[in-house]
Amino acid sequence: MKNKIGIIGSGAVAKALGNGFLKYGCEVMLGSRDVSKLNEWKQKGGPKAKTGSTSDAAKFGELIVLSAAGTAAAEALKSAGEENLKNKIIIDTTNPISPSPPVNGVIQYFTDFKESLMEKLQKQIPAALFVKAFNSIGSGLMVNPDFGGTKPSMFICGNNADAKKEVSEILEKFGFEVEDMGMAESARCIEPLAMLWCVPGFLRNDWSRAFKLLKK
């Protein structure tokens, strides 16, 4: 696992994954346009928890986590700076969720099945090594979730095999069974899993779940 992790984002996912990397001894910088929102996280995180601008986090990280809202992801990468992201693994946690409200619990996306959000972001920063992960589970279950000894499945995809191997090692440490779904086009299938994951939450306020792929 890389020692320096730059996280682009300041919300619940950014903080949860930041805490996960801190737990395993990494130095972590969360990058935000408003670092004052991260003061409490930084204080609780100790000396290895750092904050800065989006570009600061991108420069700092040997590995990058993109945890911005889907509608803001492209702008967040632009703010981070293409030069700061070249040849770096980017764990893409984003989903293309539309601002429109859910319909009977079903969130709406601004993409279609011809191109995923991750594919759009990969085209924006072609020299970065994008790996889709953490997009279909809640922030409270992203690090060593307890399902009675059963490891949840985490579906990933991306165009670089070495990048996926490194992300898989992180996911296994964080308590998941990795399911590699292939190249970036598979994000067209993985991103919509968040729609299904969210339905019971919006309908019944039930958010404590994860996916499991059963195999014979």
C-alpha cells in the first residue's frame, strides 16, 4: 500500500476512507475548496491527518481517491491539476447521480449505458490510472464492515492491471472480497449498482447492507 494518500473530497466518503488509510498507518491529505470543514477530522486524525486544497492533495498523494459528488467530479479533477494526477492510481468512488429527486426510491443518473462517469473522467485525465471502487456501499461500511464473518463483494474495473492489483490489496485489507469486472467499460454496469443499493434506504431508511457475489 502506498504511504501517502491524497483524497479529493471533504464529505462522509472522504472522511471514512481517510480514517481507513490512517488506521493502516498511511499519511492522508483531504483536499477541499474549504479546508475549515475538515478541522475536526484533522484534529481527531492525529499527526498523519492533513488537509489542503484539491491541488495540494493531488500533489501529496502517491495514490489518489476521488470522492467528490458525481456532478462535481470533472471540475474537482480540473482543480486538482492534470500534471498532479499523471501516472497515479485514482480510486474512483463517484456515481453520476442527478440532482433530480428519487422516484419511489430510485435515484436518477445523468449518464446512460453508452458511457459511464468513470469513462468520461478517464478521457479527461488519460494519463491517470482509474479504478472504480467503493461506489455501491455506504460510508459507514467502507472499512472492515462487520457482516458476521462474511466478506462483502467489491466490484472493480479499470484499464490497468497493475493499478487494479494495488487497489485490490487495499480492498482486501479493508475487509472486502474483490470481484474484478474487467476494463473501464464495465463501470457502465458497476455504477448502477448504487441505484439498487439506495432503494431500501430511501424507502425504509435501511442503509446497512452490501452486495455479495455467490459462486459455485
